[in-house]
Amino acid sequence: MYEGIRSPVIHTPKTQNEFNTTILRYPNAQIWAGGTYIMSQKEYYPSDSKDGIIDLGGMDEIKKITRNDRFVEIGSMVSASQLLYTGKLVLPEILQETLETLASQIVRRQITIGGSLCIPGVRLALSTTLAILDASAEFKFFQEGRVSTHWIPVARMYDKEGKLALGSERALLTRIRIGLDYGDFHSFDTVEDPIRNMDKCVIFAFQAKRTQNSLSKVQFCMNFPTKAFHMSKDIESKLSSLTLPIRPERINTISYELVAELRKQHSTITELQLERGRRMFESVLHELNSKALQT
Ligand SMILES: Cc1cc2nc3c(=O)[nH]c(=O)nc-3n(C[C@H](O)[C@H](O)[C@H](O)COP(=O)(O)OP(=O)(O)OC[C@H]3O[C@@H](n4cnc5c(N)ncnc54)[C@H](O)[C@@H]3O)c2cc1C
């Protein structure tokens, strides 16, 4: 019955140096973090891969959370639940809200930060929020016997469809860094289950600073998991020059500008998703208005 299935070789490095030696020797090995995404794929069992699996579970140096007065650093093997539990006092609220939307408590124990950001073809919740928080990721790149280290902003790790775009070299995400100077208004929302209904789902993260009645440092990311990872400098800067409350007609015109931009740049987004995205965007601007009127 099990003829033809053989166990893959599992490498278990304990340190970064051991990982480096392993990946340089077995460049086609599958990097395994929590395994939740890998195991959800058809034919995940690496029977064809000659180089086996590299399990990151023993690498304690990438399981740490540290903080100083300017930023928090989170190791790539920190799990979503560990981050929620330990990071309660140090994390931006929008990041906590995002982590709470990931699957169930049990699955969150398994999902890692590195695994969430490095899924090759699909963008999900954590990438969306970390992109607007200006987080950066430290990568080790491996090629022709050499190891190099680069910091890459999370917002630039992906192409416009949201696919991981790090080039052809093997890469290991080791930690992320999030600055502590973020906006005082934020919103995170998801429509439809991103795993079961990926083609209908929209994930939206937004943050801004409010000083008296003016809006500044607006950043947002609208994510259509398999189709578009959209950030717009143009619309961000239009919003960043507005005074609160924003006139309803302006909210309406700017939301249609966003739709026009999405249509032009990403032809595969459906009308349903576009309308969902537009409503999510408008609703955040109305929420900003109502907060401004309360103060
Ligand atoms: C039932 C269920 C529901 C879920 N619901 C949601 C949801 O609602 N929203 C959401 O956003 N997510 C959700 N997820 C999580 C998401 O789909 C992924 O499964 C998860 O983020 C992957 O994390 P992991 O640590 O298990 O990664 P793995 O599956 O181990 O790896 C994922 C990919 O990243 C690569 N990789 C892992 N770590 C590194 C690293 N340090 N450097 C370089 N490459 C690396 C692996 O090689 C692989 O290609 C859900 C998952 C499950 C199982």
C-alpha cells in the first residue's frame, strides 16, 4: 500500500551556522517552520525532493522577541500565539488584532511569523498589516557557497500580485523589526475566509496619525490574496493632506479613484471584490470622521 513512499531526510539545525552549512549543501531542501501551509498543499510530502526538509524548530536564536525604545524585533520562528501572549504590551494594537484573526487558538500555536510572510504564492493577513507598519525583514541569502544578509521592507517583499519576490537565491527570514512610531488610528478588516474563500476575500489594513483635525502619515494596504497586494502612494498622499471630518462627497470620489486604480493595475480582481474593497475603504474613512466628531 505504501510502496513508492519514502521518508524524506529531515535536517535539524540548532544554530544559524548549522543552517547555513545545511542549505549550502542541500540547496533544494524544503524550509519547514510551523508546517501549516506546507501541509495544506496537495502533494506536500517531498517525495521528489532529493534534499529533504530543513526543520527550523530547533533554532532557538530565531525564537526571541526583543524590544528597545525605538523598535521591537521578532524572530521568524516566534509563533502567532507566542507573539500575542508575550507581546501584548509591546505590540501595535493593529498587529494584535491581526494575529487574533488567524485561524483558531490551536492553529495559532503552530503558525510562525516567518512562515506567514514567506508563503510563496498567496498573501494573507500578517503581510498586509506588517506592510503598513513599515516593518522590515532580515534575510540571509545563500548562493554559490556564500551567505549574505539584507534587510528588506515587508512592503517590498512581494510583487504586485502578492507573490514572494526575493529572486532566485535561497533565502531564510530570520527576524522582523517594527518601529514604535505608528499612527493613533488604525483599522484591520477581512471579508470572507481567506483560506476557504480565497477568491472572494479582501483583507484591508489602514493606519493614520491625527493631529487636532488634520490627517497625516496615512498608510493602507488592500490585499486580494491570490491577485493583488495593493498599496497606493498617490491615494495615501491625497488622504494625508485632508482635514477631518472629510466631506462625504470626497470620501465617495476618493473611493472610486481607488477602484479605478485597482482596475487598471490588477485585471483579475472580480467586481464583487472591488465593491467589497471600496466599501471597506469608505467605511474606514467614515469611522475616522465619526471619531473626529466625538472629540
Ligand atoms: C486551518 C487554518 C486556518 C488559517 N487561517 C488563516 C487566516 O484566517 N488568516 C491568515 O492570514 N492565515 C491563516 N492561516 C495560516 C496560513 O495559511 C499559513 O498556514 C501560515 O501562515 C504558515 O505559517 P507556518 O509557520 O505554518 O509556515 P510553513 O507552512 O512551515 O511555511 C510556509 C512557507 O514559508 C516558507 N518558510 C517558512 N519559514 C521561513 C523562513 N523563516 N524563511 C524563509 N522561508 C520560510 C516555507 O518553506 C513555506 O514555503 C491558517 C492556517 C490553517 C492551517
